[in-house]
Amino acid sequence: MAFVPALFLFWYLQADPAAEGRKALEANNYPLAAELYGKAVQADAKDWASRFHLALSLSLQGKDAEAIPHYKQVLADQPGLYEAELNLGVLLLGQKQAAEAVPLLTAASGKKPKEYRPAFYLAEALAESGQTDKAEPAYRAALAIDAASAEAQIGLARLLVKQGKLAEAEPFYRQAAQKPEFKRSLLELASHFEAAKQPEKAVVIYREFPDVPAARERLGELLLEGGQAADAIPELENAYRTSPTNANRLALATAYLRARQSTKALPLLAQAVEAEPNDAALRLYYGRALRDQRNFNPAAQQFFAATKLKPDSREAWNELAGMLILLENYPQALAALDKAQSLGGEENAAYFYFRAIILDRIKDYKNALPAYEKFLALSQNKSPDEEFKARQRIKVIQKELSRR
């Protein structure tokens, strides 16, 4: 008979899975707790307390989709149970079922209006379901309970941005960013400032992230776009060291060019073209940089390559023609100029001016004269210096032709 109490205890524990489930739950052994509470529910489908803890054990394992039906059944058995309303509402929100979560969280928040969690999750559900007019006061109610909640501050800030209230949103982003784990939310604010055409405010934020390569890269780009090439260079140099992509290489080269540091820019552009030899726009850019440094032959080579890559580019043919004129390669310059004109567009004064110059220099005065005249007819005082030169050349050509 000495063994009876021990056997009875063993039988009792095996017969009370809910009690064992509670121990497993308290020990954070969620899989075992779910297994034991599942047995309790199988034994008694009306045991709502065990079903509640089964749902809780499942959710603590991240098995929200499995937990949801059990919470719903608990509320069917025990309507208005605060803990079930709150937990189910949170899980539905996590499953992108915000509209279904709203009434549950509204009820939970109404039962405990001084509790932060139901207030916060109600605000989130309202925002996710598109009820922005109700979400804003809900977020403010959550912050009234816990003013230091970075989650609620960010939630309200994002809602205000959606409403076009960027100035009102900024202080909430700033407050949330005081917590290290939310510091990077300021980068989100910076992107909103950019979208709102307020790059100067974005620049201020990006400067606060010297250890974030992407922030420094964007800072450099904004400074460059804002005409502050010299200030952009250190940021773009850092970006290029950290991530030597062709885009970063090109941005740095552009900054060097604008800061009149062409000796640093040209090698980078050469590398960029080598990395992407089939990029016609890049070759045009490099060609112009070479031209501006009076490296005419290499520039012409880049423009010629661009015409091969994109034969229908009027821009590329015009650039090539201009360079060939400077190199005094007149027959090829005339061919390039005519090719550009053949690609469409209205007759323009520049075409006839350069055509006249080429024909004039190869002493084809008969065809140069009407080209100069056509230029004057189209220009109409828009290019006074060139018009003066054209009139002088017309006089000279007319005299030359009269002697023939």
C-alpha cells in the first residue's frame, strides 16, 4: 500500500493536462504548453480557459494563424473577455486583418481606457484600415498614457505624413529617434522631406548619420544637386570608397568637374566608360568633359562611339560634328552635321550656321552663301555675334563669287 499515493499522484497529473500546461507555460516551454492545453481542450471543448491558454501558447510560438480560431471560440464562449479581445485584435492586426481587429480593440480599449496596449493597437488598426480621422486621436490617446512610447510617436508621425502634415510629423519623428533603436526613423523623415521638395531639411538629417554609407551617399548627391560641389566631394569620396559602383564613380566625377578638379574627374570617367562601354549617354558625358578640357581627339572618339551605339541620336551626331569642326576635319564634320539634321526636328539657325562655316572653310562659297543667308533668316537677332560674323562673310563671299 506504500506505493498507492505515488501512483495516484502520477495518475492525477496525467489526468490534469491543464495544470501541467500551466507549468510548461510558466517555464516558457510553449510547444509543450500548447500540446498539454490541446489535450485539455480535446477532453472538454467547453474548457474556455484551457483554450485561451492554448491560443496564447501558439501565439508565443509565432503560430498566429493557428491561434486565431481558438481566440474566436473563447469569445464565442465568453463574450467580452478583455484578454481575448486584446490578444485576438493584436493577432488579426499582425495578419493584415485590421478592419476585423478594430471592433475587438475598440472594446478592449473601452474596458481599460488607461491601459497603453489596447489604445496603441487600436490606433494601429484604425490607421491600417484607412480610418485616419479616428486613428490620429487614438494615437494621441496612447501617447497621453505613455508619452515616451516611440512606437506610438512613429505611428502618429507616419499618419500625419499621409495627411500631408509633414511639419507636424517632424517633432514626433525626433522624439522617437531619441531611443537608439528608432534613430534610423529619421532617414525615413529625410526621404519625406525630399519628396516634399525640401532637400535642405533632408541634408540636415543625413549629416546626423556619418557612419551610415547610404546616408552619406545621398547627402553628397543632394549637395551636388544643390550646387555645393565642394561640400559634396568628401561625402561622395566616402561613398565611392565604401561602395565603388559605377553610379558612385560617376557622381564623384561630376562633383570633381563642377568643383573644377578635372584632373581627378577624367580618370574616373574613363573607368566609368570602361565599365559600361555600351552606355551612349555616358560616352557623351565623358566626351563633353574631354572637350571642355580641350582634349579634342579623345572627345571626338567618344562622340563617334556614341553615334555607333545610338545611330538615331541627333544629339550624338551634333556633338561629333562640332568636334570635327574644331579638329578641322571638315568633310566628316559636314557629313555628321547633315546626318543630325536628317534625324528630324525643325530647321534651326545653328545647323545652317555651322554648315555655312564648314562650306566656307573648304571654299565651297557657292553653297556657303545660301547657308549663311538661311542662318540670318532664322536667327532674327537671337545670336548677334554670329549674325555679325555671317554678314561679314557674306560680303567677302559675294566679292569672291563676283570675281569668278
